[in-house]
Amino acid sequence: MKPPRSTTMRLVALLALLLPAGCSSERAQGIRGAEPYRLSGAACLAVLRERGIAVGRWQHIPDRSCRVDTPVRAGSGRLASFVPPLETSCAMLVAWSDFEAEVNRAARTHLRSPVVAVQHYGSYACRSMTGNAGRASLHARARALDISGFRLADGRIVTVHEGWRGTRAEQRFLRAVASAACRRFSVTLTPESDRRHQDHLHVDIGPWRQCGL
């Protein structure tokens, strides 16, 4: 005897909820979770000091409702400098410093040279999320970073705009960075995500989960 159709549909829905969500499903629809890196104030600054990351005061003046928790200005992370110097939240800088070794590993593996500088389009921007005016961007709290390229110790510069579809080594490097970022950060957006991200990688530490690969 077959179970009622309504019972079958409920079982299918339950199984769908129990199945682990992979990066491909997260790409289609962001999944909400706990917001990581809830570091703030003196405790957050102490983490940076322990890692040897020197920061200055960023004279952040909040625009409307866009307030940054523990704003900092840094010329470099643990392994590479920022071009230009990075103005961000302390929590975002801690998150990036956790990720730097993976970027360097990918550079050494695919390009045979370590990264010495990270080029970026900034962290803070008081605005709504791109494509969704009803939700504030993580940039509005400086809990996001847009990476445009990397300078290597041998003098080469690999940009997202040119390298994503550039030489085989550049493609492998940038995709390795993006793949590692999907594991480390809440949201990672790439040139595969949409037309707005053709020249940079977006990473953030918000409550939503999405992998743009």
C-alpha cells in the first residue's frame, strides 16, 4: 500500500533539509548562519598585536547608519602589504590575516613566487548590497573586502580582471584563491558570479553563506 501523496512530499522535503549544502547550492541562494569573527575593541586589537600587525587609527566618520566596529588602518597584514593602505574593521583584518597563508600557498604552487602586496578596491562603503537595495552591504560595516589583484615577489602583477581568463597559471592561482576563500569566508564572489564582479574578488564575514564559483 502506497503512503498518501502528502506524506511522500513531506518526506522528500525533510530529506532535502537533511542533505548537506554544497558550494553550488549556496551559489544559487545565500544560506543564513551565524556571523563569524565577532571580535571587537581592545580584544580584537590585541589579536592583531599578537600577530605582529601594526595598525593606526582610522578616523572613521559614520555616514548615516553605517557604523564600523573598531575601525583600523593597516599598511600590511602578516605576510603582504596592502595597496593602498587598508581602512577596515578590526574583525575583517583578523579574518584576512587568517587567510593570507592560503593565498601565499596558492601563489607558490601555481606561480612559483610568493605574494608581497594585495591590491584592493577597499573595504568600507556606506551603501546597500549590490542587486538588493533592501539589505545593507557588508561594506557598510567594513566587514567585506574587494580584492583586485596581487603583486608577486618576482615583480609580476596578477589582476582578477586580466588573470581570471589569462594564462593557465594565473587562472589556476586565482581559482585556488577563490576556492580557499569559499572555505574561509562567509561569501566569496568572483567573475563567475555576475557582471559586477568581473574585476575583483569579494569576500566578507557576514551571516550569509555563498560561494561564487
